[in-house]
Amino acid sequence: MDKAFNHKLVEPEMIKKWEDSGACTAKIDPSKKPYTIVLPPPNASGKMHVGNALMVAIEDLLIRWKRMQGYSALWLPGTDHAGFESQTTFERELKKENKSRFQYDRKTFYNMMMEFVLGNKHAIETQLKNMGASLDWSRYTFTLDDRSISTVLDTFKKMVDDDKIYRAGYIVNYSFKYGTTFSDAEITLKETKQSLYYIKYGPLTVATVRPETKFGDTALAVNPDDARYQKYIGTEVEFEDALGKQKIPVIADSYVDFSFGTGVLKVTPAHDKNDYEIGLRHNLEVKSVIGVDGKMNALSGKYAGMKVLDARKAVVEDLQAAGLLEKIDENYTSLVPVDYRTEDYVEQLLMPNWFVKTGPLRDAVMEKYKKQDVRIFPKWQEITFERWMENMHDWAISRQIVWGIRVPAWYSTTENPDMTVTFLGSEGKGVTGKVGDLLKTYSFEQIETGLQSLMAPISAKYVVSKEKPGENFLQETDTFDTWFSSGQWPLITLGYPDSEDFKYFYPTSVLETGWEIITRWVSRMLMFGVYLTGEVPFNDVYLHGRVMAVDGKKMSKSLGNVINPEEYQDQYGTDALRMGLISGTANGKDFAFPKDKVIAFRNFANKIWNMARFMEMMFDDVAKAGGTVKEFSANMDGLQDMDKEMISGFNSLVKLVNESLEKYRFSDASDAIYHYMWDELASKYIENVKSREDKEVALSVLRQLFVSCLKVLHPFMPFVTEAVWGEISAIRNDSEDLLIIASWPQVEN
């Protein structure tokens, strides 16, 4: 053996050995139990980060452990097209070249995106292999593979036929910056300091942060138990504003908070989800005064064409001039909806969108959950899941972007002449208008070829089909929310509904992912799995914590504290990075990146290498002296008390590791292995062996313990253990050429 462990030489060699051996290709074997993990597909919009490295370390640990235990262990790889994130990243690259997506028709832009993403996809695959991930690459899947797209489209068609899908005007979270809808799970509420304006509506005064939406008000609401306003309930109040003299009804609704403002709420159903619900209860008119361009529309009178914030300023000035503004609270703090990724402002707009009726799907999942068909680890995360499921709204699944799986709905231009379309004309300039009018000037082929976007009225007639259903049909330009496609990931990757893989490996064993996407991804996979198969898609869910920067803060490029896992792999070795991350985590909680532990486990890898070198030298000494090391047996003659203590300690170690891994307590398992190998085996037992006269017995026990420890450590630190396994092939008492397929130690009684 070389004097020192060199991870830079060893790691590529071990990766090639594993690939050439076919050890990671799972076989359908009725004599074995299946154990399946689906890799949460990394976004193809960029490189993997240190959080992905933790995910890979945990999942590879589990899959290697179960493979060694004799399961037919399948770890399914894949990458996600990451619709919104990838398109945003690509558009930033275009901007550097002074280009924009609006310069291209939909098909051209999609093909450009595909070329960009495929380049990133290859880089991610290389990163996964370099992490030592023992994935079954023969079963690799991309979320925009033909099979993936076909499965998603089939599911959509089934849901339409089963009345689980509808198209409606609905209050959605809309980003003016990105021109698309966000689901409830993609927004967060940010505490923001705002001005609270007290506006007079005749005899009543309303407190609001949105004076510019007053032209969309269709009622004033008070709490039915508020004695101050009893005489107004059921009446109309008169007032005057920029649109002239107005009348508005006063309604009673228990949603209204006595203590907020004056206790009078202006109801604007088109621009607030709570107001929308009030409007449904009281059959109120819905008037949109803000367009998808982020500007006020014609219903706002003289403010039409202004951006929202500019209109707010102008409205306030006019109200003050007219004596209709009672006061302004400049220090009011409220919760504002923002994009969870960037914290950019998100508007609530009434728009036509495609929706999933979540009620029946949610209820079916909760029945399974209550029976413990699916378990959540750590247990304290159950409440997050339960609250999300209880409060789940219908899910807006359409996005106004190009990059993704296109909704398979088709609109006849003959039957729907009021559709608004935008397409690139022959001069490369965008043309927008109602399709019935545009067809008087342009051919259908011109519109279809240059099509960029389409917005059909709620009343539009459509046909759901994978293929174009006839002449003069234009396809919906909205794409599916990526959670709609990735929500079917366990089904897609296993070839649902009739492949042999699906029949054998489904449901999968554990879904391991970050806690922050339990609402956005885990809940959706459960809904699709139960809906389409009648079974949960995985038996266990383990939610790991986020890896924070070394200083404990959230990683951010602007703060300059982003950790690149490849730098640590290069400096300290992949084993050290993996073991450091696993040992650093505390049962699913966020934790600061454990740099000190990574360094410690680099030293541990060196220690293991040196232990092997010592054992090899001792075996050589015995051979040179004409002796032979005995075959180990738990009941062999000549065992000393220390031998028996070490054997007993190892049996306890295996038991503890098994129990810890079954409960997903990875840190407990890794710490136990580390302390046994360093403190007991290296520091105490090897020192004892050096001075033993009965080397034939002592080395027999040492070999048994060291080889067995390599097996237990292998899922945690695969590179150094596999390399050592090969180096000591002449003296170890196990015939397997590769450690990755060796048998897991059995506890001796």
C-alpha cells in the first residue's frame, strides 16, 4: 500500500470500478425484497449546491446499506427541467447579449432552452457520480423525456375526464416581473412597513394599504356583531371619487376584524383572495382594475395606463385634494405576498388558469396517512404536513412561461374568435390582438408559426388532446407548474402503469428531501400516487435540514457565503465531505456547514488507511516467521478478555447502526462508527495487538473486526473503504472482489 491515502487518485478509480461492475444496476428478483429510492431531481438550471450534497450523502448511505443487506436496491436518478428557475436563468444569459425571449417565437425559444439545459444536465450528472452516488444510470430519467411528457399528459386527460380539473377565472399569485402565476406553495408572506390610508366612503371610513384598487370595490363589509355599523348593513352609501358619484352596498361578513382600522373593510374581489371569498359568499361583482402588464386598466378612469405604485401615489394626492383622505398611518406593518425564491412582490389578480380540485385528492391521502401507510421523519415535522393538507386550496397548475410541458388543450379559432394572441410577424415584431380580427390580415399559418402566447376567455371552448385535433386549432401556451410534473416523479421513473419495474419496485421505500418542500412536492406526490395507483408512492418520508453557511446564516451570493461542495471534495475528499455533513446534521434541523467535522473526517480517512497498512505489515511479519493467522470464529480457542470485549462491542455497534438507520438518525450511526474505529479499534486494540505474543489469534480478531468495520463504514465513506478493501485482498477473509456488494455484518449472539 502507498504510505498515504490520496483521495484525488482513489476516487476516479473507484467510480470506474463501480460503473464497470454493474453493481448499481438493480435486478428484478422475486427472491429478494425491493428497496427503492427516487432521487429528488436536481434542477437542470445550474450546478448542485451543498444542500444537494447532503441529500446525495444520505440517500447513497441508505441504498448501499440495503444493497449490502441483500435487498434488490434501486436508486433512480434524474434531473428536473425546473421550468421557472431555468427560464429565468436563461433569460439572464440572453440579457447579457442584449436579447429577450420576446424576440423569438415559442418553438425557437423552447429549442434554445433545451440546448442550454442539456449542457447543465450533463454537469449535474458528473457531479452526482463524483459524489460517489451509486445510482442506477441505466434507468435515468429527465422530466422532459418523451416518457415523462406522455405520462403527465395522460394524467391530465384522466383528471379532466374524472372532473378533477377545471379552467376558471380565479385569484392567483401573479408576478409582473416574470409574467407568470405562482402557486400558494411558491409564495411567502414578508413583513413590510407600509402606509395605511383612511379613506372616506360617504359616512363610513375605510383603512386600506391599496387605495389604487378602490375602483374595483364592489362592497363595504362590516362584522355582523359590530354595534357601530348595524344601521348601515343592507343599505347603500354614496360617495364621490375620480369616477364621479358612486353607490356601494354595505354587507355583513364575519371575516371582518373589529379591531383593524375602523372596522370597515373595502371588498375588492379581483385583487385579494379573502375579498374574493367574501364576494363568492355575497354574490358580488368582480371588477379587475389591474392588468397582467402591471398597469391600471380602463376601469380606473384617468389612472389607466399607470403602473400600480404610480397610480397609488396619484390616487392619494387626488383624495387629499378632495378632502376624502382622513389620515395616513405611516408606520403600519403588514404581511405582503412575495416570491419565496427572490422576495419579489407578487400581485393577486383574477386570471384564467387551469386548476386541480384538491379536496378529494387530499382526503384520500389523509386516510392513508392516518393509517400510517406513510410515516414522516422526524416526527416533529408531522404538524407542518398536517396543517398544509388541512388548509390546502385548489391548485393553480398553469404557468405563463415557455419552458415546460405544454397544457394539451386546443382552441378552435373559428369557435373562439375572441382569443387574444401574440405572435411574431414577418418583420420579427410582436403582433397582439383578437384572433378573429387578426385572421383578416394574417394567415393561420403565420399566427401558428410565430405564436408566442395565447389567452382564451373563461368561456372558451377547448379540446384536450395530445395531438392537434383539427385544422385551425391553436394549442394552449400555458405550461404545467413543475410541481405538477415532478409530483408524478415516482410513477414516471418506474414506468407507470404497466412496466415490470413499476410492478416490482412500487411503492418506493423512502422519500428523502429537504423539509422546505414538504408542501410544494411531497404533498403533490402523495396525491398523485394515491389517485393513480390507490397506494402511497413511498412508505417513509425523511426531511433533512438545510445546510447554512459556516456562520449559521442562510447562504446567499450577495453575502458571499455560498459553499461550493466541489472545493471541499478537492481539498479534503468526498468521503470527508459526506461524513462531515451526515455527522453534522441533527435529526432534520437546519445546521451550519460543519467545516471542522469535514477536516476531522479527512483525518479519519487517513487513519483507516494507516490501520490497514499496519495490519498488512503485521500479517507479513507472521508469514515471515512461518506462522499462519487463524480463521476467525466467535468461539475460537485462545480468545482473551479484550478480544471478547471488542467482539461484543462490534456486535453492539452493528445493532446501534441498524437501529439508528431504521429511524433515520444518521448522525448517531456515524458518530458510533467513528468512535468505535478510532477510540476502540485503533487507539486501544491495535496497541494491544502490537504487544501480544499470540499474534495468530490477535490478528485473526483484528482482521475480522477491521474487515467488518469497513463494511459498516462503507455506506458513509465509500471511497476509502472500497480502496482499502482492494488493497488488503490478499489477507482479508471475504471473497467478494468489491465491498459495494459485500454482505452486511450479522450480529453474533
